[in-house]
Amino acid sequence: MGRRLYPAISLLLLLHLVTGAHGQVVTADRNFPRQTDGIVITFHADRGDGGLMGFDGDVYAHTGVITAESTGPSDWKFVKTSWGQNTAATKLDRVSEDKYRLTISPDINGYYGITGEAEVLQLAFVFRSANNSRIGRDAGGADIFLQIYGEGLHARIISPDISPLIVSEGETVGIEVAASEQCNLSIFINDDEVLSDFSTELSWQHNADETGQHWIWVRADDGSSVVYDSVYYFAKGDVPVAELPKGALPGVNYIDDHTAVVVLHDPPGLKEHVFLTGDFNDWELREEWYMNRTPAGTHYWVTLSDLEPGREYGYQFLIDGELRIADPYTHKVLDPWHDKYIPETTYPGLKPYPEGKTTGIVSVLQTAREEYQWESTAFELPDISDLVIYELLIRDFVGTSSINTVKDTLDYLQRLGVNAIQLMPVNEFEGNDSWGYNPSFYFATDKAYGTREDYKRFIDECHKRGIAVILDMVLNHSFSQSPLVQMYFDPGAGQYGQPTEDNPWYNEVCPHPPWCWGYDFDHESPYTREFVDRVNRYWLEEFRFDGFRFDFTKGFTNNQTANQGAAYDASRIAILKRMADRIWEVNEDALVILEHFTENSEETVLAEYGMLLWGNMNYNYNEATMGYTAGSNLTGASYRSRGWDVPHLIAYMESHDEERLMYKNLQWGNSSGGYDTSRKGTALRRMELAATFYFTIPGPKMIWQFGELGYDYSINHCPDGTISEDCRTARKPVRWDYYDDWQRRRLFDVYSMLIDLKKTQPVFGTGDFETRLSGAMKSIHLNHEENRVAVLGNFGVTPGDINPRFQQPGTWYEFFSGGEIEVDDTEAPLTLQPGEYRLYSTVEFPPHGIPLSSPAVEPANSFDASIYPNPSREGVHIKLNQEIKGDVSVRVYDVSGRLVSVLLNQELAPGFYEVSWDRSTVTGARAGNGVYIVRVGSGTQVWSDRVILF
């Protein structure tokens, strides 16, 4: 950012110029600290992002150094401790309120354990409370840096210690400069030398009597070398006042290929002045980007001209000279901390972050952006009662974690038969590795999954296949990177900082504990309502999403009713009805799905108004699959059990937020005699039983990803193979190989045929049905003018008799086996084996063509396998029972699908075999700790299981 007319300034100096509005967050006890010095650092907690302002507990430094070998400001070297580790050497001494000191001794090399010839350029810091609940960073959430000087002559401007400094016209600017040794030291204002002396320090009082940008620079000359430092100030006059251009909305308003009007909304009208900075002005403050304020004081705006068509421009708002924020309405952001981890294959040609020119999140504008050409123009949403939704997290569904790869799986999802896909949040959230419920920008797609066009291509392809796409939208709360949070925020309030009472979009404190995350939207505010409506309209129109699943709508209230907020709340109902009405004005068929979980009286009103409600049946279905019938009442999966007249209940066995059924089956399944629901084969058959008593209940349905293959990793599975609630939202193994396991493929086939029946046979959408879903012997009876259905199943672990209650005598066809029975006595008991299920109808359904029966008939060339010990420290043994002569392979893969080791690949005669793995890999190295997949192939069959090494 130095003036071009003067010698080039280093990257470190550029970083120094982009400082927080309240000055340096850390200062040293000397002007020019060197690598060989012991120094005392002062941390000013009320500067930077203020995350520790007002805090009176113990403060620790997380610190390292930036060396000449560092690739950038995030490439810390010689880090003193791991994150969260509290040590005496990194504990700061409290000097006074918001002021702490850290002693670095005996010198920088000794303190950080620096070895070799490493040249230290900067010390890097993040400060935190002992339990990590409060974090102190530089402005915009950046790391904090202190420059370290080498040998030789150096010069620096001590004051002003921020750049740019904004002052009022006529204000006095105090200037202090220093050199590292006696020399000819000069102060310049723009091109004019105002003071010079042979000294190590100079000071000058300057009158800012002319508006605009002005440079202060110091020159030090010792006769053999000349060095410089510079900052600039902007002297502001009165804020220009002008009416907002007609039709302009908050955000970027594109006028033509060269022109845009940029608007910032300030509903309280409490901000004093705003500058627009960005690539178009080299991130400097200029009078032409001193934003106009409307007469009412609620909007700031400026017109950008001479923009290059199609070029991406980064930009930010600088508010009151203190706060840099990205545009809340931007369609794309640049992240200084996380963008570098996005692969080129996921987001080709991602615009680089403007390092050294600003801090914090940067918004992006672009004129003349090529419009996406939609190919699907006649998509019709499936009937609500026919909906089969597939909920997925892009990150954990495909190995590339990209929406493009998800598009490549649509053949698979079509074979399964789903007609709607629900994407977990894809608007910009904090970081790259998340479930997405920590939103920050509501109009920008998250780049970790792909480009904006990639999302559109995915939706377009889904629509061409008759598949709706639903967006999981989080409007209950935002996290701290949201500009709307930051505009009116007190970092020293509460445990983590909180919005101020002037914030027009958020509640100062969450009004409905304990259900509080992030910062709570005030849904009674007209500004929040305006924002919500614009968000919803944008995703419906720009991306053609077919509706929304709204996260935690129970929190769309400022009331705290009984039963932890679940009691009837008329204000919440009104808020949701108003929002739904605005959505239906855009698309009258749009799905409005609520994760609500309030009393039935409230959910009944919302359902009858046209919204769909989530119904959590995970516990009951899991008790049923494990064989514990006392807690296995499935009645709640029927909308009629709630007294509803409309099939607007989306009951589910699994969701992103619940434990996986197969995991609990395998861990804690019930047993009796030789029947054991914790054995894989039996556990998967129990999943078939549950599916039969899920898809046949009328109403919309939802599957969590890979549930159709019996995904058996815990929701709390950690990357190292352990189980911990701390890993709830951590990455999970992507197991597409499960589809090659015949037992899991059989479950997929059962899901697929049941989904097909649901979508194609009117009887499964009837309103005339009865359920008897408590106890071990369960049944569902459906009546339609063309057909009658009786679904029977034994959820116990012992054989039992069931009264079939056939609706009429005569011929009944069993769907799975393809058989038929003649019924004379409609209540004559039938004996069902444990886990057995049957689906009878009076009109035969089209044959499914898949050889299913009970018990399962395994394909020819079968084998059995087991692994022990597991988990293991040294290695494992794989026992094989090969029943028919054939080729057998035993391979080990990591959870990303990479081959680790080949243990066997040869023809085997029938018999028992044992193969050992000693952790050696195909490269000759020793496999590290973690989770691995042992895969055994024999003929057309594939068997696989996990191995945990520790």
C-alpha cells in the first residue's frame, strides 16, 4: 500500500500498514526488537477484534514465529505449545484492565526453541482464555504479528500506529518516528519534508487542514544506506448526503457491464461514515469512495464506474474507521484462513485473497457474469405424500467433498428411487470442514463444495431426472463472521461477546435457553424479516431450489414458553406463517419443512397451514431393530397418530443429527439362543424389517445418507477410530464399497422396491389405514378402492404368532417372496420367525425380480470371514471359511479408499484359512494409527469390515 513514488516496501511492512483501528494489538518494550533480544510483549485486549476485552480471567498466548522459510502469514514455525495447552511460559501477567504482559526470555531463539539458521521475521500470536471460550485476535479475526528486525539500519513510524488513520478536517495528527541508530532522520508529509535531524527519534504535530488522502513517511540515512517507512491518513469532510438511487437494494446493484451501485444498510443510522475499499482503488481510502449517506441516515451508497466486464473485484466496507466487513449480501467471499485448502479440482481458478492489503473476509463483485443456461424448464414437484427425501452432507457423501461428484452419484440415487435430495447447508459457513450450521453469509455458496455454477448444474441435472432439491437453511442464528453480527457487536459482553442492544437483526442475548447457538436472530424485527424474505427468494429464484428445510424453527421466537420452549407459542406461529406466505409468493409449490419439535397443538396448526414437520422416530426404530420391544412403539411415525388430517409429517428413522441404527445394532443388539441382532447379517435383516414398517406408512419419508446400505459408523466416530461426542460433527468415512457387499446390497434393494411401491401404488398414499405398532408383533393395514395391504412383522428375538387381521378373505399375494395364500379365516394366527416380515396385498404388485426370501438364501460361492483382535496395536488376523473353490483376494484400504496392503490374491480350495496383517503397507512403511478397511473378495461376493489400529 506504499506510494509508488517511493522505494518498494516489503510484504511485512504492508502487513504492518493494515492494522486494527485501535492501534497495534501487541507492542514491545523496544522500538526494534531483534531475534537475539529478550523482550516484554504487551497485549492490548481492547484492540483488534476485542475478543478478550473486559475479561478478567487467566490469559494464555498461542504463539509461534514467521520465518524467512514461511510460505505466508499462516505458516507458523516453532509453535510454542499445542492449541489449548496451558503452561507457565505462555501465561500472561495482568497489568490492568485489558492490558497483559508476556515475557519472552532469555531471548526469542531460546523461548521458541529456534534451531539452525532460521531467520525470524515476525512473532505470531492468538490469545485465549484458559478454557478457550474467549479468543483475542487482530481485527477481522486475523492472527496478531509483531515485526522482528535484523541487523543494520531500520526506520519506523511509531505514531500513528494504524494505517489508514481517519481524522476530521483540521484535526491535529501527532507523528513520532524512530530509527534503529543515529542517522539523518526526516519526516515527510506527501512530498514535503517537514522535519529533519541527526537523531534516533523525531516528533511532529501536523494539522490535517486539507481533506483527502495524505502520506506520512520517514526516511533514515546513515550515509551508507537509506530506509523508509510510511503510513497514510485520510482527512474527512462532511459525509455527502444523497437519496438512494431508485430501486437500489442493500448489496451490489448491477447497472450495466461497467457500473454498479453498492449499498450498505444501517437501520439504526448510528454509523458516522463508511468507505468502500477494494481492488478498484488498490484498497486505499479515496474521496470518490467516501460513501453517500441517505437523508434518513439508514443507507450508505456509492457508484462504481469503469469496471472491467467479467472481472472479479474484492471489496469491503470500512465503517467509522474501525470496522472492516464484507458485504452481507455478497454472492462470493474470499477467506484469508481457509481458501488455500480448497483444491483446484473443486474450485478452479479461485481468486487469490488480497494478502497484505486488508484483513478479514472479503466480498466479491463481478459485472457481466455469464448467466447459467438451464436445461430443465418443466420440472414438477412430486406430491407431498409421495416424497422420499435423501438427506446428505456433501463433505461425507463423496470422497472429493464436491457437489460435482455428488452429481455423478445421481444414477445410484435414481436406482434407489428417491425423488428429493436435501442438502445440508451450502451457504457460506465458517471454515471448510463443517456440518454448515455455523452460517456467516447467506447469499454466497460455500466454495469448499464447488462453484456457484456447479450447484446450479447439480440442481439442473436433478430436475431433469425428476428429483427435487431442498436446501437446509439456518435462520435461527448466525456465527461471529456474519457482517450483520459484527456491525453492532460488543466483544466484551457475555461469555463469547454478544450483539449490542442497537443491533437491528439479532437479539442481544438468546431469549430461549438452553436451545441457543451462535447469535440469535430477532424474528420480531422488521429488518430480520426483510432479510429472511430476501434470502429465501434468492435461493428459490437464482438456484431454483424446490424448498427449504429450516433448522430449529422452535427458536423463531423471543418468548420462552414452558417445557423448554416447546409449549404453544402464537407469536412463533405468526412468524412462520408470514415467512411461508412470502416463500409461496415466489413459488406456490415450494416445500417449507420445519425442524420444530414443539407441542402437537402448535405443530398441528403449522401442518394444516401447509408446512411439513420433522418427526424424530430414531429411538423407537432403533429399539425395534435391536429387538428391545418395550421401547419400540412406532405409532408416532403416522401423521394420524397426531390427529392430523394432512400427511405433513416427515417421520424419520435416521437424520444427520441422530445415531446410526446399524451402529447400535452391532454394539448392543438383543439376542436369544442362536438369534443375535448384533451380528452383521442379522442386523442388516432387521434394517429390512424396519424399512418395511417405515415406507409403507402413508406420508413423506426421509433417509439419511447410506442408511440404505446399513452405514454403521457412529455419529460420534472420530478420525482416529475412537468414539467421542467431541467428534459429532467430524468427518466420517465414505463407504461406497458397501454397495459391493451382497448383504448390504440386499438392504439397498429392499429400500428400492419399497420406495417404488410407495411412489407407484396408490394404496400407500391412502388416508384409510390402521396401525398396530407397539409390542413385538406389529402390523399395518391399508385400504384403497383398488387394493388392500397387510404388513406383518416380528420385531422380537423369538418366534411368535400374529393375528394378521386380513381385511377380507380370498387370495393374498406376498410381495417379497412372490408367493400367495388363500385366506378363509382372516384372523387365523400366522407364525413369524424373529425379524421376519411380510407384505400381503389383494392385488398382486408387479414382481420386483430380486430373489428375496426369509431366511436369506446366500449366493453360490459363499464364504465367511472374521477379524481378530480388533482394535489392535500390532496387527490383525483374518479367518476365512471358503466353501467353494475359487479366486480369493484380501486387501486393506484406508478410509479414503487408497490401497494400503495386499494380503492374498490366489485361488483357494474349500477349507479354513487364516491371513495375517502386520501393519506393513505396499510402500514398505508401517501403517499408522487409525481406521482401515479389510476387504475380502471371492467370486461375485465382497465382504468388508473395519479395523482399528492404535
